[in-house]
Amino acid sequence: MASIWEYANPVKFSKTASTVLPWVSVLAAVTLAVGLVWGFFFTPDDFRQGSTVKIIYIHVPSAMMAINIWAMMLVTSLIWLIRRHHVSVLAAKGAASVGVVMTLIALITGAVWGQPMWGTWWVWDPRLTSFLILFLFYLGYLALWEAIDDPDTAADLTSVLCIVGSVFAMLSRYAVNFWNQGLHQGASVMRAGAVTGTDTEEKVSNIFFYPLLLCIIGFVLLFVALVFLRTRTEIHKRRTSALLARERLS
Amino acid sequence: MIALLTRDLKLAIRAGGGFGLGLAFFLIVVILVPFSVGPESGLLSDIAPGVLWLGALLACLLSLDRILALDWEDGTLDLMATSPLPLEGVVTIKALAHWLTTGLPLVIAAPLFGLLLNLPQAGYPWLVLSLAIGTPALSVVGTFGAALTVGLKRGGLLLSLLVLPLYVPTLIFGAELARRGADGQATTTPMLMLAGITFGVIALLPFASALVLRVNLR
Amino acid sequence: MIALLTRDLKLAIRAGGGFGLGLAFFLIVVILVPFSVGPESGLLSDIAPGVLWLGALLACLLSLDRILALDWEDGTLDLMATSPLPLEGVVTIKALAHWLTTGLPLVIAAPLFGLLLNLPQAGYPWLVLSLAIGTPALSVVGTFGAALTVGLKRGGLLLSLLVLPLYVPTLIFGAELARRGADGQATTTPMLMLAGITFGVIALLPFASALVLRVNLR
Amino acid sequence: MPELGKYATEVLTAYGVSIVLTTVLVLASIRAARKARKDLEAAEARRDER
Amino acid sequence: MTLTVSDLTVSRGGIAVLEGVSFELAPGRALILRGPNGIGKTTLLRTVAGLQPAVSGTVTAPEESIAYAAHSDGLKAMLSVEENLRFWAQVFGQSNIDTAVQAFDLTDLLERPAGTLSAGQKRRLGLARLLVTGRAIWILDEPTVSLDAHSVARFADAVRRHLADGGSTLIATHIDLGLDGDELDVGPFKASGSRPDPNGFDESFL
Amino acid sequence: MTLTVSDLTVSRGGIAVLEGVSFELAPGRALILRGPNGIGKTTLLRTVAGLQPAVSGTVTAPEESIAYAAHSDGLKAMLSVEENLRFWAQVFGQSNIDTAVQAFDLTDLLERPAGTLSAGQKRRLGLARLLVTGRAIWILDEPTVSLDAHSVARFADAVRRHLADGGSTLIATHIDLGLDGDELDVGPFKASGSRPDPNGFDESFL
Ligand code: HEM
Ligand SMILES: Nc1ncnc2c1ncn2[C@@H]1O[C@H](COP(=O)(O)OP(=O)(O)OP(=O)(O)O)[C@@H](O)[C@H]1O
Ligand SMILES: Nc1ncnc2c1ncn2[C@@H]1O[C@H](COP(=O)(O)OP(=O)(O)OP(=O)(O)O)[C@@H](O)[C@H]1O
Ligand SMILES: [Mg+2]
Ligand SMILES: [Mg+2]
């Protein structure tokens, strides 16, 4: 059994990515399409939230992805710092762009949802606030990549930023909870109602739950496809610039 | 190490006062706030602890790029890296010098600025205490940011962008401590958290700073 | 002249985005305010216009030292002074480039940040209008400050210190305009004053800037 | 089209914005991938010539 | 296009460093300034270029005829070699950069960001800037710092061509450039530090 | 105190610039690196000084024996010459700066802020720094830039004295220093840009 580190070979990774990509992409498209269509067209309105409950099929998956993508970046950054496999840090870079879009989607859908539910686009609720901070971390991470010319230096620095940033993100999360405790409790009641069905019938919750699950899977697959694609792109770019550099030399 | 500290302090004082300028900036932010939000004193005293913390944070932030950039540009850092001083020591000293020239004067002057914003009477000791505990963390975290961006020409704004989210926990607990103090509420938790953050950061972050600095130097 | 403008814009975009970073700083100031003054939305919407103006002003301020310092350090300004371009033209173009990369994005993005601070509905058009009229003055005055401090190594904080009082009139009328707009009061006087300041400053200050720049160069 | 009631705007904006953002991300990724591959092939071809 | 300097006194940091310098630089001529470190060559050149005022004496040169090059080349690390050159060409109202590129062998480097050049390559780019100014009088402060022998020769060629075209140049340098020009040792002009007239007006400051 | 470099490959901006460089620098010896602009001398020196990692090959030198001096001297404009020197002496655990001051004729300048020195005076101060490090192996990148003939001779004297004391030095320069040391032309070591093993691991990047 070959070690999984073999996939850290850029050539092997590119090959694998190329074979896997079409399948994952198709699967992602199908799952997402089924999930969203099911959710949008074939689920009833919530008795309290009306049709806005349909936003859940985008909001919750994208919010989950936004957090988990950062977690994945943390892991791959650590791998780079410890084992120095270029692919892993490039995967982090590729994932970050997806992550920032997911964060943005979660923020926007949340804000749009907040207007009818809470009567305001934005409140400084702990959950929303820590999400905004996450968004800032993504922005800083990407800006740092952009600002550095030397690829290895950029890889090292962004990886350290990712790790230090994660620690501070946890701290902020705790701090924010503390800072705004007791305010805007409404959200969690509605969430509980909508998803776990504690204050409605079990059946209703399942009606919402299965399409939601499908959407979540769809978002995950979409993410996987995009990360494969973007990482391969980064590998190609690195190789091109190395070739060009050597060309200049001779 | 001591040579480095005294040199940094000397430089801060001679170079037109890294010293006075942090304070002056703090003062000006505090003065601009009434101009921008309007002069009603009720509103002002509500936001006073927060504004004072925000001002301190921004004054710190603005002076961050002095911590390492000058030494980078004139090659001092290269030479330092080949000297017997460990880089961990260098960044710690740099953070200390930054705090002594920026954080400490703010702590001392804060009550005065509190006056300008109608800070409630009970708030003064808490404001000073929270700044005294919190500003060292700002300097240390700032040094990390400075080390991260030192290679980049005029990384000033990028530095702010990277450092500000890192400042959030300190700001929240610091401002909360000052606010609760002013309102006469319980202050133990934010105080413990603030102290925890400061100690944790002082103990751990210099290693990360030295690491990124080493990467940037090569 | 056009060559200078395009070069400055190119540099701003390539150098890791003088562009995005001004905005990012604005965003961050706006985010930090609730952390420091607390999350109650009533309080926030009271201070929203003022905070937005203050944020814009600080974002401008932080990027001021990029206007001339880099060109000074690498000798471009010396060479420019011996070139056929008049220095008055150079400083005007520099101010314009600064506004295009910092002021304009702020004007466009301000409504979004208004959301975060619960700016009252009526305030949006006035906020944008006041920023659109006021920010050019900030850039021109800032260029003057930059010209004044350009010789001094890392005059960053000194620059802020000198420029901030010069910003006060613009800030007062700008924030007043936005605040009155949000409260539905009469807005003519502050608007006229703001426009007057901007035009006056654009017409006259470049001469002063060129003058001090010439002194600093020798 | 399901009946969205009084919240139609909200739901549609949410879906619209999300779909637009995702599409932009996907298209940008694909275009960058194409460009990177083309550049790489060109560079490799030039190298093989020599 | 003659540059005439007569009885010039220049100061640095408020103290006169060179006194009573006079020379004339006719078209087609090169004048090489010599003198030990710290004597005031840089100060003299900056004064002649109009970057700082003279204490006394005059510098006469036709309007807009002087191109000055100091140690700092005004290169932007983020712009490519070509963009850097083209910018200066536009500032000086020129459009052609090819001569400059060829004269300093920059063809292979055109696309490179200036920040990634080696010390000598940067210097070559800085010197190429002179050719795109279209100015007749070049004032150069240690132009060949960091250049290898080959590049120094190239530089000397460029200067010779410039002189042949009716230009002239004033160069401060410590090394031998292989140019045949007049030499001026500024040593003898060292300011004596003689006490100014105590009843003078502003002089009592100096 | 011997510095041994064997089969060293150094890179700049992610590309190898010099390949397979080997040499040995024994105590009492000077090695002078020669090569055209942009060949990679600066890169080599930085690698040997430990400021950047080598791509392959090894640099062996005793711990804390290397003093490096590049173009930027790390001088603080606001501090006086004496304060600048004393600071570096303290960093390197020395206490005496007199030898350094005398060797580079800085006595008259001791009180001056470093920012008001001329180009050559600054350089002299930068070189004086080497003497207060107490390190045995000096690695110098174009040390005599901006120096006049007299100061170059002074510098050569200082180097000779250092060699006589059992030190050694590695110098990259374009001019003749009048030192008798071995010369190493780095031209032949220019990286060939040969194709790396395409099935290699990370090599497929580089
Ligand atoms: C800008 C505003 C908002 C942001 C940033 C935001 C963010 C988040 C985050 C981070 C999660 C957690 C995802 C996970 O479980 O991993 C979440 C879940 C959720 N959000 Fe939001 N949200 C926002 C507004 C709203 C609004 C207005 C509503 C509804 C009224 C809402 C309803 C939900 C529900 C039902 C869940 C699932 C709860 C669960 O995991 O049990 N959100 N949101
Ligand atoms: N800012 C300053 N304040 C006071 N004196 C200064 C200042 N700058 C330079 N000087 C002094 O003025 C004198 C002339 O300096 P200048 O740079 O013109 O010399 P130079 O002939 O160009 O020397 P080099 O060959 O070393 O470049 C020197 O003695 C120097 O120490
Ligand atoms: N940041 C960079 N990115 C890419 N290439 C670079 C970078 N910096 C330098 N180079 C290139 O690396 C090569 C080696 O540069 P180096 O500075 O080591 O040369 P050098 O021998 O010291 O030249 P000089 O005599 O001109 O100082 C040069 O061809 C240069 O163009
Ligand atoms: Mg000089
Ligand atoms: Mg070099």
C-alpha cells in the first residue's frame, strides 16, 4: 500500500486531479441541482417564517463550508510547515478563494434573511459577528498571498498566519459570545424549530431536512471539485514560472 | 539585548518622537470623535470607554510599521540575523520598546482624555487598569504583524488588515472591562480573560514572529 | 502628466493593492466600533454617520504617506524636480491618484458599511453625497501634509499629527451634513461649506504643496 | 414557480446572489485553469525546441 | 548649451563645504570631478543641478538642459524595466526608448520587474534613463558604482557618443572611467571656514 | 576557523543561479569573487553567510564566526557615529571600538549623526563595524563602493591586518583592491538551467 504522501507529488497529484475532476464535478452539479430544486420547489413554507425558510438550503451549507474550509486550510498549512509538500500549501491557497466566496454567500443570505425575520439586515449577534471576523481572516490571508512575490516565502508566511489566525479566531469566538451574551436569542429558537423540529412535528422537520442534507453534500462536492481544479492551476502556474525563469537564464 | 533596547528607545525619542506622536494621535482621535458624532455629553459618556480603547488601538496600529521596517530597509535586520542575538530575543525587545514608547504613555495619559469625553467617575481606575493589562498584548501582536509584512514595500495598510482581526479579542475584553467598570458591573471575567490573552501572547507569539522574520530575511 | 497618473495608478494596483487596502481599513474601523462601544443598535445608529466619516478620514490618513514618501526614498522626486513637469502639476496628479485609489472606493462602498452600523434609511444618499464632496479635500490636504513631512524619515505619525487638525473643518461639515441628512434636518449650509472648502483647497493648496516640496528637496 | 408570498424578493435575492457568486467563482476557476495550462504548454514547447 | 559655474560656494547642513568653484563646460566636453570622500562633490553637483540653492556665486545653464543622476535611480520595483524607462521618456517628452535599451544591453531584461534585478543591472537601468531624457548636460554622481568592467566600458561608450552628439557631462567619480575629459580636483576649493563678517546681516548666523 | 563550501547550488527568486560552487577558505587567506553583473555573487555571499538556505550542497563554518557586510550598512541616521559603532560592538559582545575608529579614520567624525555623513564616510563607518564584531570570517559584498583611493588603501590595510591575525575574508568586488588573495571567477558555475528529473518529487516545480 503506497503512502498517501505520494499524492503530494505535484505530477501525481495533477494526474489524479485530472481523472477525478470530471466525476466529482458532474456529481456535484447533480446533487446541488436536485437538492436546490427539491428545496426551492417541493418543500412547504414554514408556518412561522413563511417562504424565507427556503434560504436555509443555501445559507446553512455555505456557512458550514466557510468554517470547515478554514479548518482544512489549517491542516494543509500545518502539513506544509512540517513536511514541506508544495501541493498541500497550494491546496490551502486554492481553498481560500472558495472559502471567501462561501463566507460572503453565508453573510449575504443571512443578511437578506435577517431583514424579514429580525427586522434588520445586521445585528451584532455573536454568530454573525464571528463570521464577519472569519471573513476578515480570509481577506488577510488572500491579501498576504498576493503581496509576496517569492512563492516559498509566501507559502511559509501564509501558513503561519493561518495557524496564528485560527487560534485568534477561536479566542474571538469566545470573546464575542461573552461580549454579546443574552442579546438576540431569537435566532437559535428559530433554528431549533426549523431544523430539529423541536417545536413542530417530526415529519415537518424531515421535509426540510433531506433536501438540506442533499444541498450540504452538493456544496461539499462542489468544494472538492474546485479545490482539485484550483490546486492543479496553482501547480501549473508554479511550473510555468519556473520554466520561464530557467529560460531567461540560458 | 539591553543595547538593542536602549538603542530603540533612543531612536524613538530622537527621530522626532515616536514617543509624543502616539499620544498626539490618541489625543486627536479623541478630539475628532465629538466633532464627528456631535457634542451631546450623554452620548459621549456612553461611548467614552469604547472610544478611548479604539483610540489607543489605532495609535498603536499606526506606529506598528516602525517596529521593524526601518531596520529592514537599512540592512540592520540582516546583520542582526548573523549576530549572536537570537531573533526571538530581538522581536521581544522590539515589542517591549514599542510598548514603552506607545502603550505606556497611553496608559498614563488615558485619564486625561477620559475627561474630554465625560467618562463617568467610576470608570477611571478601570480604564487605566484595562489599558495597562491590554496594551502589551497589542504591542506583541503588532510585532508579529510587522514581522509578517516586513519584506513587503510599504506594507503599512496590509499590516493593519492582518493585525486588526488579531486585535479583536483584546479589544473586546479590554473595552468590556472598562465599560463594566464605568457602569459598576462585575469585572472579574473580562479582567481574567484580558490578562490571560496578554500572558499567552507574550509567552508564545515571539516564537512565531521570529519564525516569520527568518523566512522574510532569506 | 498622464504618464505620471497612469504610473501611480499602476503602482497602487500592483503594489498589493493600495486600492483594496484603504477599503479594508475602513471596513475594519467600522467593525471595531461595535466591539468597543458595545452592540446596542440604537446607540450604534446614533453615532453611525460620525463613525463612517471618521473611518473614511482615518483610511485616507493611513495611506497618505504612500503619496510621496516612496518617490522620495528612491530619488524619483529629485529627478522629477529636474524634469519639465512643474511640481504644482506633480502634486496635483499625486492627489488625484490618491483620491482615485482611496477616496473613490470609499464613497462607493460607504452604503454597505452604513448597513453594519444601522445607519437610518434616510441617511444613505446624504452619506454618499457628503463623502463624494468631502474626500477630494482630504486627498489634497493630505498631499500637502505629505509634502511637508517628506524629508523626515518615517514621518508617518508626524504626518498624521500635522494633517489631522487640517482635516477638522472638512470632518465637521461632512459629518454634520451626513448627520442632518440622516435626521431629516436642513442640509444646505453644511453642504455649501463643504463644497466651498473642497474647491478652495483644490484651487490653492497645490501651490503651497509644491513650495514646501521644493524646500524639502534641497 | 412556487408561491413565495410576501417574502418573494428576499428569497429570490438570496438565491440570485448566491448563484451569481458561485457561478463567478466556478467560471473564474475554469478560466484560470485554462490559461495556466496553455501557458505551461507553451513554455514546455519552447523548452523542448531547445 | 554651455554650463558656466563661477565663484560658486556650496553648503551642506548649513556649513559651506566648497568655496569659489569656477569652471566652464562646453558642448562636447566631459569634466571629471575628483576629490576625497566628504569633500563636497555631491553637494556641488546637487547645487549645479538646481536641487539646492548656492550660498554665493552663479550657475548658468540653458533652461531645461540638465539631466541629473544620483545614487538613487528612482526605479520602481513593481514596474518592469520597460515601464520604468517609458515613464521617464514620457515625463521628458520623448517617445523612443530603443537607443537607451541597446546602449545598456537591457533587451533581455525588458520584461523583468525592476525589483528583481541585481545591483549592477539596476544601475544600468538607472543610467539608461539618462538617454531618454534628451537633455544635453548630464550631471552624474558616481555613475559606475556596482558596474563590472564590461558595463563600465559600455557606459564610457555611451558617454562618448553623447559628447560626439554635442552633449556634455560633469561626473564625480573615484575610479578611472577611461574617458578623456578634463579633470577638476575639488580639494583646493575646500571651504576655509573663515569667519564671516561679524557685522554682516544673515552672515552672523553662518 | 576554516570555511568550506562544497558543491553549493544557490538560488534567487526560486531559480538556481550558481551551481556546484566549491572552495575552501583557510585562516589568513582572502578569496576574491569575480564575475559580471547579475551572475549571482550577492546570492552566493548571502547563502554562505546563512541568510538564505542553499538549494543543495553544504557550507561548513564554525558557529558564530561569520561577519557579513552588504551594501546597506545598518546605520541609523539619528545616532552618532560613535553610538552606531558602540551598539554593534555590544551586540557582538565587544567593548572596544578604538581600533575600528582608528583603522577607518573616523576620529573626527565620532560625534556626527550618521545621517550627515557623505557617501564615502558612511561606507567607512559600515566597514568599521566589521572590526567590532570580533568575528574571524568576513564576508563582504562590494565593500569599496564610493570610497576614494586613499580609503580603499586603508581598507586594504585593515584587511591585511585581519588576515595577519588569523582571520579570513571572502570579497565580491569589481575593482582591484590591491590585496593578494586567490581569485575565484564565478562565471563557470552559472546554473545551466538543465532539465530536472520530470518524475522527481518537488523537482517538477523547479
Ligand atoms: C448575516 C447574517 C448571518 C450569518 C453570518 C449567519 C451565520 C451562520 C452560521 C455561521 C451558521 C452555522 C453553520 C453551521 O452549523 O456550521 C448558521 C446557521 C444557521 N443560520 Fe445563520 N447567519 C446569519 C443570519 C441568519 C438568519 C437571519 C437566520 C434566520 C432567521 C439564520 C438561520 C440559520 C439557521 C436556521 C442555521 C442552522 C442552525 C443550525 O446549525 O442548527 N441565519 N448561520
Ligand atoms: N545633512 C548634513 N549635515 C551636515 N553636514 C553634512 C550633511 N550631509 C553631508 N554633510 C557633510 O558635508 C560634506 C560634503 O558631503 P558630500 O556628500 O558632498 O561629499 P562627497 O564629496 O560627495 O563625498 P563622497 O565621495 O564620500 O560621496 C561632508 O563632509 C559631509 O560630512
Ligand atoms: N527577487 C529576484 N527575483 C528573481 N530574480 C532575481 C531577484 N533578484 C535578483 N535576481 C536575479 O538573480 C541573479 C543574481 O543576482 P545577484 O544580485 O546575486 O547578482 P550579482 O552577481 O551580485 O550582480 P551585481 O554584480 O550586479 O551585484 C541576477 O540575474 C538577478 O537578475
Ligand atoms: Mg558623494
Ligand atoms: Mg551584487
